[in-house]
Amino acid sequence: MTTYSPESFIIPATTRAELSVAVVIPTYRVTKHVLAVIEAVPQFVKRIYVVDDACPDQSGQLVLNQCADPRVKVIFHEKNLGVGGAVMSGYRAALDDGMDIIVKIDGDGQMDPLLIADFVAPILMGDADYTKGNRFFNLEEVRAMPAIRIFGNAMLSFISKVSSGYWNIFDPTNGYTAIHSQAVRLLPLEKISRRYFFESDMLFRLNTIRAVVVDVPMAAKYGDEVSGLRISSVVGDFFLSHMRNFSKRIFYNYYLRDVSLASVELPLGLLLITFGVVFGAYQWIVAEHIGRAATAGTVMLAALPILMGLQLLLAFIGHDVASVPTRPRQRGISKLAHRSVD
């Protein structure tokens, strides 16, 4: 798993001063926390985009009235677009203002703004196009979590690995992220999911442009924030969305953009397994009907295609795991880090 330790990266003050780092804060019923979140954003951040996603508590107006930080720009939505729609509005505003790196944090106080430098560092060093938080890196903190949360996130992470193709990351629904502007420009912003599937859909979209994604360890913070997510109402949609993204990714990467040995292994493996299962089931029904056991040859004719199909599928999965993007789409540190020495 590609994970960066916060202690491993220190951004020089001179470089921070030259960086065009922006922060996007979607706001929806976070009036108790948003001002404190803005106040904690480090000074090397040049722009803070507060996106009022048709908040019934008028969080955007609250920021306008009570926040004197000159870096803050409030964006208002006439109707609620969801967290994904709010982040996309922030991305567009940051691109228009020429920002280099765009960080997204929530306005409910769960994400420590002091960690922004840790999320920016791998992008600055040219090691990533996109960074995201991982709340499950510290084993002591993981032990303190409820077992159902650990199990649920493990299942979500595995499904996300399959659908997105990023087998090297964990905690896919973590919303603490940073992205290079060059990666944002390559993304179809209008197609990215606007609701609770936003973070997972971002990973799928990033894989289609072959962006490098890494995890950044962070602590989980829980307070009196209110979540509007009901697991029972979205689990079916999440599963179908992941399967749709998986199908698209396989088609894009293995048949549309390129054809390789893995492109043959997948359909051939599925075909052999299907033949073995159907033929075996048919022969078993026939044997039960006539009251006579199937011959060894018949059993082998059913078992061998299944075994061969499984081998081909495992070979395809091995190829897919090895195909995780490793070369960032951004131009390394030449544009950002070298500014301090030019």
C-alpha cells in the first residue's frame, strides 16, 4: 500500500510562499464549526473557497458576515448539488484563479487543517497527482474503532480497489484530499458523481487518466457533527455504481486504449468457468435422474475448465494489480519546487 508518513515531509517555508495552494470547504449545516475550520487553515494557503451548497442554515452568509480572512471567497449554490457538486464548483474557481494544488476538507471540524501540508507534500515532491486520507494506518487508533466500522470499511475498500483499479490504497470514502491542477484539468468534472459516491467515483475517474494516488495517514475525529447519510438507503446504489465503474474501467483500459494478454485472459477465464459450471451442473442433474454416477472423464471435463478459468482470472488480477499508475501526470517538481531557486 502506498502510504506517506506525515513526519517524512517538510515543505520549506520559501517553497510554501511560492505555492499556489487553495482549500475548498463544502458547507451544509456546519455553522457550528466552519469558522473555526477556516481560522485553522495555515497561512501558506492562498485561497479558501467556501461553497454554500444551498445550506438551510445559511453557512455561506455566516462566513461573509463573521470571517475577515481576505483569502476567503464564498460561492453560493441556488440548489443543493451534494458534496461532489460543491467540490467541483470549488475546483473550477481554483482553476480560474490559477491555483496549483487544491485541497478539499470538510467544514464540520472532523479534518484537521494543520495536516494540509502533509497532503500537499507528495504532490509537491512529484510523487503523486492526488492524495487522500487514511484513518486506518495507526494500529492503536484502529483498535479503538468499533468492529463494525472496521469491517465495513474493509469491504468498501476492497470493492473500491476492484472498481477503481487502485489496489494500493485504503479508506476510499475519506474526503480529506489534495489534487494537482493538471489532474483536475484532465477530469470530466461534469460527469463525476455529486452525492455520497463522490470520493469513490473520483478514484475511478483518476484511474482513467492514469493519475498517481497515495494515502496520507491521519487521525479520525468525531464530534457533534450531523451526518445526512443513511447506509441502508445508499448501499444498493453504491454496489451498482461500483460495478458500473468496474465495467467501464475494464473496457477503457483493456480493450479501448490497449489490448494485451490480460485482455484475453479475462474473457477466456470467464468463458471456461461458465462452461465448467454449466456442463458440470447439467451432468450432475442427468446422473441424479438416471441414478448412476458420472464417469471420471465427465467429472474431469467439468473440473478442468473451471481450474483453467480460475488460473486465467488470477493471472488477470495479477496483471491488474501490477498496473496501478506509478508515473504522475503532473510534471514533477519542476513547476513548483524549482520556483524557489529560479
